[in-house]
Amino acid sequence: MACITMRIAATLFSTLIFLHCFPSLVHSVSFKRIRLPPNATGPESLAFESPTGRFYTSIADGRILKYQGQTAGFVDFGYAAPNRSRSLCDGRTNANPNPACGRPFGLGLHQATQKLYVCDAYFGFGVLGPEGGQATILSTIADGQPYRFCNGLHVHQPTGNVYFTDASAVYELRQLPIAVIARDSTGRLLKYDIKTKEVTVLLRNLSGAAGVAVDEEEKFALVSEFITGRTLKIWLQGPKANQSEIINRQQTPDNIKRTESGNFWLAAAAVIVPIGQRLNESGSVLQTVDFGRWYGVESISEVQEYGGKLYVGSRLVNSIGVYSD
């Protein structure tokens, strides 16, 4: 018994010495979930309110919710469907819901005006004021071509311009599996000019146009192609204006979110395990986070950095993940 006690003591002592001498080798990871209200699911995208840390999220039954902190939790904020019925829609958990309920996807908050912009898969591109309610639809068509699946969205804070994607000109949300099989390449990247109130097409023939993010100086945009597994960079200004190039290849990339430091988080939705990749503006991978431990094989739609933590969205779960290391 004395020998066993001495061995245990020696092991504990060795462990303490190791932790003291090599603290950098001990990697602590924290993950928690912010649960949605009962019967709510599918937090596709997030938009943070600075500096409060409150955020908005878009869910499967057509609502946009606002999270007001641990005590207050979530409250209903808005929706895009003009004739949405609470009795028909609220609490529906189908990932591809009834079009009459709407399905908000990309969100972006313009901090200066507190206007929340939204891409609704069925009703197009719109905006909500600080009080929420029904979105004002700003655009449903560009260059004579209606949006079939308004998807990702980014607000350029200095100017207020909004960049968004239309995943396909042929297939809508419920037909996404068919679009993937057909290798559809009719998606577009678009820009809403806050001054002229006009929408212009920046890039065509995208294969499953998904996420979009723009740099601080509005010199370039990154846009992901869900079907072909590529991320493109299109130059918005300078000698390369309107030219694009492939900068990253990753299976099923989804939303892209810019960080305060100027890098970008790319959510890889449906690889063997869901991952987030931090990219620089050239597409080089700076960091990879494996979320398989918490999501298994469930896909994720977004990884967004805020306050030193990563917030994770997914169309298939009833919570928002919060990761820190």
C-alpha cells in the first residue's frame, strides 16, 4: 500500500512539474450551446450588435430572433413573409419549410443605422428597422432575373453597401439536392448600393453561390461556391476590378465572415466532420477548428468570431454553438 501511495504521489508531482514548466502545451477548449426557444431550430446565420454582444439569428420557421443575453434570452424580432401565419409557421422544424412562412438565411446589421438586412430564400432581399416586424423587401430581381434562392449577405460597415448571393437562377431551397446533382452554375453575386438604392450583378455563373464577405476598404469580395467547393476573390476596385480568381478549395463551403483583424472564417458545411477555417485574403488556411466533437456529422452553416469566441450556426440543430480556446 505504501508503494502504491508513493507512486501516486510521484505521478501527481510529475504532472504538476510538467504543467508548471510547459503551460503552453496544455490546450483548454470550451464549448457551450445557446439553446433556441422550444420548437425552434436551424440558426443559419448571425448578426451581432456592437458593443452589446446581443445578436440576431434566422431560423427554419421563417422568424428572425434576437438574443438579449442569458437572462432575457430570445425574443421574436421579425420575418420576411408578407402573409405569414403564426399558427401555421411558428415552431415548424423542417429544414426546408413551407414557402408561405419564409426562410431567412443571410443576416447583416449596419451598426450606424441599426438596420438589419436579410436574404430570405423565398422572398428576396429586404431590411428591418430597429423595431423589427415585417421586413421591407428591397429587391426580388436583378437584370431581369428573379432571385430563386437569396442566400448569403454582408454589410460593408463604412459605406452601408450590402453584398449578397443568389444561389441559383433555376432551383429554390427545397430543390437544393437536385441543384447539387445537376451541378447548377447559375448563381450570382450582387451588390445593393445604399445611395442609389440599385442592385447590380457583380459575378455570374456561380455554382451554388453561398457566403460573401468584403474587406474593410471595399477593394475585394470573397464568395463561396457550395456545389463546386471553391472560394473566389473578385476585385471591386483598382487595375483588377471585376476580375476574379479561385483562392481556396474546400468541400461544401458555406458562409464567410470577416474578423476584426481582416481575416475570414469559412464554414465547411458537410465534409466528413464540420469544420471552420480561418483564411487570409489570399485564401491560405491559417487555422482549422474541428467541430465534429459537438456536431458529429451534422453540417454547419456559419462560423463567426465575436469577443474572442467563435459562434457556430447550423440549419440542422436547435442551438448556437460557442467555442473558445
